Amino acid sequence: MGDSAGGNLASVLALMCYDYGLTQVDAQVLYYPVELLLDRPTATRELFTGEKGGHYILEQDQVELSGKAYFDNPEDGNSRYASPLLADLPKLHPPVLFVAAEVDPLRDDSVLMYEKLKKLGVYTELGVIKGTIHGFMSIPWIGRDDDGVDYTKAFIEKIEAQAAASQR
């Protein structure tokens, strides 16, 4: 489970577990994760940041600053361990629930990663919570939306049911 930059860490952890033959991650729940740490525009990054976008908690310079905190050389941002969206993903990737905020520069990160995993045949779900901004699940003054909690609960119940059925 990961939220924003923590979603990036959770995505990377699943890749590293696969790459190094460690314990397989059973499933992931990612709230508005950063899946692309590079200074590459996406539609929602352009729409919700800068002069056009207004102030929605997260600005593009903050995303770029996060990338700089991960690596000294900007080219390292192309690494699968920095920007999972750029990675060749394994077909054995664990199931993932993406919960995205509708008004968030990182919404496309969730949508694009969801689409990429779906094409690989990975079980994945995407919930875009209407009218919410980045951080709505963890920043108290924004006010958590119960839809995010409901998506999470339903996803975990499905994964647990599938695991139970496979043990029979």
C-alpha cells in the first residue's frame, strides 16, 4: 500500500521483489501514486499545475523535486526503479488497485499504469474519485472520501476470496 511518493515506493518494491526473486507481493493498493518521476508532461500534469492549473496541493516543481531526491543524475529517472511506468513489467505482476483523485496532476500516472497492466493481463482496478484532489486519503483537512475506502475494502475482499479459492 502506498500514497503518492509512497505509491512509487510500493510499485518499485513489487518490481524489485520480482527482479531479485524475493517473496512475491500478493497485491497492491496505490493511492494517486507517482509512476513517472521524470519531468515529462502528461495531460493532467499540464492541466492541474502551473499557470493554467491553479493550486491543487501538488505542483509540477514538487514532483520534480521528489525526483531529484531519488537520484543525482536526471537520466536515472529512466530506471524502472524510479519510473515504473517506463519499465517492462512482468506478466506476473501482482494485482493492483489504483485510487486516483479526479483533480490531480498525477491522475494520468494511475490511468496510464492501469492501462499498461491491463494490456499485460494483470488483474487491476482503477477508481477515480470525483471532485477530489491529491492527498484526499491521507491529509486530514482535505477530508477523506469514503469512496476510496470502499474501493479499497472491495478490492481486498476480492483478492482474499481469490486466494482462498486457489487453496481449495
